[in-house]
Amino acid sequence: GQQLNQSPQSMFIQEGEDVSMNCTSSSIFNTWLWYKQDPGEGPVLLIALYKAGELTSNGRLTAQFGITRKDSFLNISASIPSDVGIYFCAGRTGGTSYGKLTFGQGTILTVHP
Amino acid sequence: DAMVIQNPRYQVTQFGKPVTLSCSQTLNHNVMYWYQQKSSQAPKLLFHYYDKDFNNEADTPDNFQSRRPNTSFCFLDIRSPGLGDAAMYLCATSRGKTYEQYFGPGTRLTVT
């Protein structure tokens, strides 16, 4: 089945710094989704990408759907303490897929005040 | 606000004692999903309903069952919980199979 490689696994940054994380795959995806999960809570959808090359922003967050359709990245600018959490990428293939998402392993973000 | 609701947020059950987790949604979405998430791992899909059409993942244990009596509600039944079933259980919904999925807050299941 499809696999997503998400990196880095963890990041320790200072408040105010910019953050970048990415997901890559050997398979082509038609959709890329980025989620943030706080401890003890469900994942919250941050950004959804549906077209190759698409660049979408949500406040301080920016994500791009790679032109090869095999990768995506998420940038967070000017990080703040509440950005702490686990960030997951998720991809979906097309064709007869019923919408099953393949998840990356997650990036644990720690922001030091 | 339209949302995905899961009850209870925390559930403790005894080894082998059946337990039911519930999910409701006010989004009027056609698809509802159940995921299992263990510590420091990504969510793992157990099964989903597209309307009333049930789809089971090949590696979902027979111990796990689901019911969707109507559009708004979906239940996860664990017939004989084992210690290995302790996890966060997440419900998600989407408008259709190609749309983004929205997750509920999850139910943390403890098996004693």
C-alpha cells in the first residue's frame, strides 16, 4: 500500500522562528491534507490541497501540493507557543479509492517561549 | 456550531466486557469513519460507512463492530476488549469520499 514519509519526526524551536515540515511518497496522491493534533484531542484540519502546484495559506500556515503529486510541505511562520502539537500529513489517491487517507508518522513540534 | 461529537470522552472497561463508543455529527455528511490511534502513532482506519454501505478494513479484528442507525449517529462496539485495545478512538466524517475528513475529539479507552 501507499506510504508517506513525514519529516522531521520532531522539532524544537524558539518562539518567533519559522517552521517547515514535509511529506513524500513514492505514490501519486490526488489530495493532501494537513492536520494538527493537541494532546488528548482529535486531529484538526488545517489545510486541504486538491491540485498539483496549489499553494494555500491559512493565517500563519502555508502548504503546497507538490508538482509531482508525490509530496507536500507545511510552513508555519513566526511560531507561537500554541503551535505546539503533532502535525500530520495525510494523502489520498484517486481512482476507485473510497476516500481512505494514508497518514504520515507525524511531526512533534515544541516551541520554547 | 456544526461538529463531530464523541461520547464519552473517557471510557474505562474491564477486560472482556463489551463496550460501545458513540459518535454523532451535525454536518449532515454522508461518510463516517472510525479510527484507532495508539500513543505516538498516526490514526489507523478501522472501517467506514458511506451512507448505509459498510466497509471494513481487511486488518480490522472481528472483535470490532459498527452500527450506523441514521445519518447522524455511528457506534463502535468492541465485543470483548483486550488490553491491546486500549487506545484513542476517533470518529471522522466527510461530505463524500473525495472530500476532506473532519475528526471528533476522540474517546480515550482504558481496559483494566
